[in-house]
Amino acid sequence: MASRRLLLVEDSSTMRRMLAMMLREEGYDVKTANDGAEGLTKAREEPRPELILTDYEMPELDGAGLCMQIKKDRELRSTPVLMLTALGEIQNKITGLEAGADDYIQKPKSPDDVQEMYARIRAHLRIAELRAELAERNRLLEAAHKKLTFELDLARKVQFALMPRPPKPRGVLQAAVRYTPANQLGGDVYDFYRLENNRLGILVADVSGHGVNSAMLSGMVKALAAPLSLAVLEPGEMLAGLDVATEQYFPEGYFCTGFYLIADEETGLVRYAGVGHPPAIIVGPAGSRMLSSNPGMLGIGMVDGTVGDHDRLEPGESLIIYTDGLTDAMDPSDVLFGEDRLRTLLQSYHGADPLEILNKVDEALNQHTMPGRPADDINIIVLQRPAR
């Protein structure tokens, strides 16, 4: 095994020769310097020392000054510096430690002092090894984190690319959507389906949790829901079919909620059903009303048919479907944004166009959670029948 490399900086030639001889006899590879300036130069030479022993009082550059220069150098600052002091030089010890020295050693005058010096050198070399190991692990972790962040950002772009824009209106209804994941990837999913006879299917689902697992499962929900929607099933039947289809793909502990509606774009008639999902809200000149969801969960094979209902969007009314990340968002005092606050806000802007309604909800939510942000994914769809 190669000898550990030490640099000894000492202006007394007698003390320098004596210490260098003892350290070499102990098995160290020792370079020497006559003062702090020479010591700094030699510290920067390859191979660099693994530990530096320096006297305090020296011409040109004293020990404290040398220590400060070493700790400023990015390549040297992790190198342990041990200050050599004479008996009773308390102020020198304090000054050296404040300059960045890792320890001080009393210049040996007895065999016990020599053994203490050896022990302190070994201890600081071990600490330096641990620091180097920690720095390498941190470097590897940082590289892995950068790689993971890059991959998650790429997956986020792919996920957003799969989120459809609302289709162009074919009748009296128009739609807008906003999806805000809590992390790079989200577990909410939505989709629009153009059905025959100018009908529009809209699905909103919320997979438990958020992150990579939930994002992958949300993609599975989206893929399995599409053929069911094209079968033009009643909303309750569609959700029951989705429950059966997703059961084999959902790991234990995962589930999702869902809300599905079919809207007639010519008349505003809406047929809908939900499972475990927050109720949709209709707001308009006459006030607000709720489109309730059935209890339960999707993805665990326990939905045996789902009761649906119907409503109609009248001129000037908007229907809002959302995931619970919106109403469950908390302020710094853990107060929920809540359904009542949402209904009041929506009622205040019921005459605005769909995008403005989404903007107003965003503004209110950001103000409520400030200075933080919602802890869960948020998906909001606005379906509106304009007054004109």
C-alpha cells in the first residue's frame, strides 16, 4: 500500500528535520516547506498532500494565513490542516482554528507527545477518507438525480402530449380544461370522445397517489376507457366496465375514482355517473346544483353496475368536473380550499367564458395555498352553454 502523503511546513530547520524524520520512520511520505508561501506552492503540486502539518509563527505567510489560503482553494479545502503550536500558545490555537485549521498539535517534547501526534494524524486521515467517500457518493447521487430528473421531465412532456385539447364545438356547448400535476408526473387523467349524433363523452379519473406509478396507471385507465366510450354505453355501464377492465392492472392498494358524462351538444342534455369522485357542479344565473357521484372505487372489481342520472345545461350555465386535489388543497394553517369556497367562487364568475373561469379558480387556489402549492394533482374541466 502506498505511503500516506504529508506536507510539513516549519520554518525551524531543526524542528523540520526532526519531525520529518519521525514521520518518515512512521511510514509517511513527507514533503517539507520552509514557510507558508513555499508550503502553499507545494500543497498545489501533484500529487497533492493528504494532510498538512504547519507551524503557526513563520515569515512570509504564517500558519493561519496558509490555512486560510488552503481553505479558499477548491482543490485543497478538504485537505486536513493540523496546526503545530508551542505549549501555552492559546491565542495562536484559537486564531488557527478560526482560520480553518482542523486541529492543533503541541510540538512534541516527549514520547507521549509523539504518540499523540501520530494518533491525531491517523484520526484526521480517517476523517478525510470518510469525507472523500461521502463526496463521491454525493457526486454519484447528484448524477443519478440529474438523470432521473431528465427522464421525469421527458415523461412529463409525453404525458402532457397525451392529454387532449377540448374538441371544437359542434353545437351549443364549449369546453376548456386545465391539468396541474403535483410533481413531474400526475395520476389524474381525462379524455374527450366524439360520439355519434353530436354527443360528447367526457371522462375524468383520479388514480390514488401521484408520481410514476400513478402516472403509468392513469395511462392504462385512458387506454382502457377509449374502447368502452366508443361502445356508446350509458355512463354508469361505462364506469362499471372500466372497473372490470382495470382490476387486473392495478396493484394491491391502488384504485381510482371516475366521473363520466355524455353531453348532447345540440340540446345541452347531460347523462352522467360517478364512482367515488367529487360531485360535478353546475352554476348559472339561477344558482348552483350538484351532480352527485356514487360511493365506491374503480380498479378493484367491486362495482356491480352504476346508477346514473341526467340534467340539462341551460343557456348561461357551466358544468365543472374536478378532482379532489382542488378542494383538498390546504393553506399554511391546514385549512382546506373546500367545496363551499369552490361553489361560491364559481357562482361569482358563472357568466365568464370557460378559460376565464379556470383562471379565476387558479388565482384563488394559489392565493389560498401561498406560499406553498397543492399537494395533489388537480384536473378541472369546464363545459359551458353560453347565454348567447
